[in-house]
Amino acid sequence: MSPVSNLPGHMERALTAGTARRAIPAPPRTGDPQVDAVVAWLFELGATVVSVGHGRDPRSRASAARFVEAWRGLGRLDEREAFARDVDAVVDWPATAASWLRPAQRLVAGAPDAWVVADTPASWAPMARRLRLSTSWAPARTVCFPALATPALPELAGHDATEGLRGVGTDGTRWQFTDGALAWHATPTGEEGGP
């Protein structure tokens, strides 16, 4: 088995084609602490192509739109990069549905390197369950906006759908679900995060 065979689609193709991973310059700041923090998480995950999912409430739509604009605007930060940053799909879903299967399949269809989610806990929980049940989606490769930073999320969505899920606070601080618990992390500047 190739050492890169467990990487997401676009990254595996780039590495298999003989391009080596090199240090990439830090992305420029957008001035939006939430978007900047989401972008930083994605850089740490090595993501180039992402899919974005969001609920239909105004705040989730706005967060997703701000992120998409910023991510597409990054392009290639270094000529050695095999791919420019891009968004494979932008998918929305209703708060209530019969199964959420169609939006779940659209969110994972292009084999993105990572996912970005903006939603409310009540709307995201059934979508996350559907993603885990029916697709190759991985919560540990998903970065979320602040509304999902609630300790009740594992109970709402299920442990399988939240383990490793990560995101940002309203001020750009970071959080992640580990062993069913929401943990706030120190930011790159060393400040402790929290709601």
C-alpha cells in the first residue's frame, strides 16, 4: 500500500504524481476572525479542495458565503502547489427532512479533502447522523462555525458523528470534540479559547 493511499482524493493524486509536500506560506488574513480560524484549521488538515454545507437559517448561510468567498480567493499561495484552493460543492439542507440522504450524498460526492459546516445544532444533528450512516464523511476532517460549539452536540448527533469534529468560536478561538466532550484549545497565539 502506498504511504499516501489514506489521504483525501486531491492530495493523494498530487503526491502520487511525484509532487512533494512543502511548507506553504500562511494564508492572508481576511479580517473576519471566524473565517481566518476556519482557514487555519483547513491549512493544518492539508486541505485544498473542500465542500461546504450549511443550514438554511440566515446566520449559517452568511457564514458559509463568507468562507466560500475567502477560500476561493486564496487560489495558489505558492507556485509549487499542485492545486489551487477551491470549493467542490456548496450544499444546504432543511432543518427537517425525510432522510437528508440527497444533501449528504452531494456534500461528499467530489471526494473533498475536508468539509466546512455552518449550521445550528438542531439542524446539523440529523444531517451528521445521515452522513455517518450513508457516506464516507469524516467528522475529524470537518471544520465548523461557532453555533456547533455546544457540549450537547454528541447527545444530539451521536458520538460517531462528533468525534474529532472541530471548529471555531465567535472570536476565532478553536474547539474540538474528543471522547464525547467539547474541548477549547489555545489559539496559535497561546490564548485559551471558550464561548
